[in-house]
Amino acid sequence: MPNPTAEITLTTSRHLGLVAIAHGEKYQQANRALEEAGFERLPNGASTAPLTDPQAARRTASALVHHAHAHGATITTSTRPYLGGPEIAAQLPGTWTAELEIYSHPLWQEDLWPMLWEAGEMYRALEDHRIPFASVLKNGSGTELLLIERPGHSSGYLLGALTDREQEDPHDDPTTPRSIVLPANPGLAARAIEDTFLPAHRRALHHQDLNNVLNGLARIREEHETLQAIKDSGRYSDGVPLRDSRLIAGMERDFADRAWLSYRAVLEHAPLLLTRCRPAASPWPEDAAALDRLREALVHSQDAWDKWNNLRDELYSIPATLPAHEWSQVRGQLGLAVLPAIETWLSDSDVFERQVRAAVPGGPAALSAPTPRLLTARPAALPAPRSTPAHR
């Protein structure tokens, strides 16, 4: 087993001067060396020393070598300037911020895995390399991007997507966006993000939302068809006759409970997708009537969705004292209330799917997060034709 390490990575910043980042299993020792050498600790965990006075800078560097040796810390000089998150963020469309995150202990890097929505080079970099620091770019509307130095290369950066959504194995999910390589120049990097990565990310969100809706409907459809077959035949699936109508009512309540759990995906993701659908501009203009039925179904689901959102925080705050049958009762009541809407969605799901696939977003629109409470949105007027970049 290798000995625990204390490491210091040095880089330079036009605004901050000399920037040092301590990491390794014994990162505290590296931080002590920086403090004793006269570096100033920033709130984000990095340490800085000015470069405005060449003689003072040389003394600081000499002191750092001495104190690093005393504390057993190794020094590495980066070939790249200080990770340029703020410089890139300032040139992106809209309002973006950049925050440096330092993963001083190697185990802290593992915290990135649950949030990483990526199946390309960024995934392999985190899997195979130590990443002691990164910059997280945020647009304030739910989009978060991870920026790291490209390991194994003397220049360039990697940019990938973060998400707080539940996700499948990114390698098995075709909607997963892939990281891109960015140049060191902030202006060129921002252009690559705007023209290439953000449009791909927007399309990935679109397809993921669609898959969530379709998967939810598929689960409901399977159980709905089973229930309907039992009711039509008067027998259980194993052929045993149903002799008590109360059994049917109980099965319907159980179905409504499970259906509500899956229908939430429709209520959360379908409204935004419907606002993008333009049947008149698609090969199926006759789909407009079905889309109107789906919107009306969402309108009729609004009360149940509001009740669920209002109750959810309260229910989650007392999970230990809330019996499972009460959870089931709440979900069952909501499921029964929206059952006609669910049946509409099952009937018109094919129309929904083809219209949403025909409405994949493109062009230089700023990303925004869907709101799970907006169920009644209508499509905006069809925009005038405009040219859009080939990539965005």
C-alpha cells in the first residue's frame, strides 16, 4: 500500500497571482506548509500569494520549498493557468457563476459520482485519475456543468454535465450527454460550450424527460391491462374465479396506488415537453386534437398534483411515524382521482411520443429547469423561421 501523501499543486492566475491547492491523504500538512510560507487561504480552500513584486514572489517560493520539505509535501507546477471557470462563465449566454471545489482527500472525489451525467472522457478521467479540484458552472436555472483539467495532457480542459435527477447506468442510457474537450482560452472555451455542449445537453434533457414519461406509462399500461383482463373475465390471472365484488374494488385501489407512483413522471416531465410540440409544423398536423386531450388531462390532474406536492414535505418529515398503509391510502386516493386522465394518456401516448420526438430542441436557447407544478401550459406561438448554428 503506498504511503499517504501531502501534495501541493501550483498554478498562476492573472487576478490572484500564485495559486496553490493542497491535496492528498495528508493534505492538512500541505496546508500548514502553505500557511507557514505566507500564503493566504481563500474561502474556497485554495491558497494564494501575490506576484506583483518579483522579489517578494521569489522569497515566497523559496519559503514554500523549505516548508513543504519540512512537512513532507511534494510540489507540482501545473502547465495550465488557474482553472478558468469564472473567466469562461463570464462569456456564456445568460447569467453563469463558477465555484471552485477542492477534493483534498482522495475519497472526496467519490462524491462526484452520484451527480455525474456523463459516459465519455470525463467518466474515464474520474475513474482512472486523481482529480484534486474542479470548477462547477451554474446558470441559476438548474443547469450545472463540471470543468476539470484534462488528465494526461499538458493543456486543455474537460467539461461534463452534473444532475440531481435519478438516472440509470450512464453507459446503458442513450440519452446521456458526453463530455467535450475545451481549449485553455476562455473565449474559445465559452464558444465551444455555447455552440456544442449546451445544445447537446438540452437535447439530452429532452430525451430523458420523454423516456421518463414513456417508462411511467409503460408500467401503468401493463398493470392496467392485467386489471382489465381480470375484470372482463371475472377470474384471477391464474384462472381462479372472483366471487366477491369487494375483491375487485380492492384490486382497483391497489392499482390506483401503484399507478399514481408512475403517473408522477407524466405530471413532472410532460408539461414542458408539450409546450415544445408544434403539430402544425410536423408531418402529423392531425395530432393537435390528441395533444389538446393530453393537456386537458393534465389540467384535470392539477388538484391531485397540488395535494401531493403540499403533502409530500410533511409526509417525508415524519417517515418513521407514518404507517405504510397510510402512504398507500394517500396514493390510492390520488390515483383514483386522476384515473380518467391516466386513461387518456394511455390512449394517446403514441401521438405524444412522435410529436415530442419531432420537437427535439435546437438553436441558441438558454437552458431552464422544468417546473413540476406547471401542468396547464399551452404552446407559445410558432416562432418565425431563423437560422441556427450547426452546433450549440
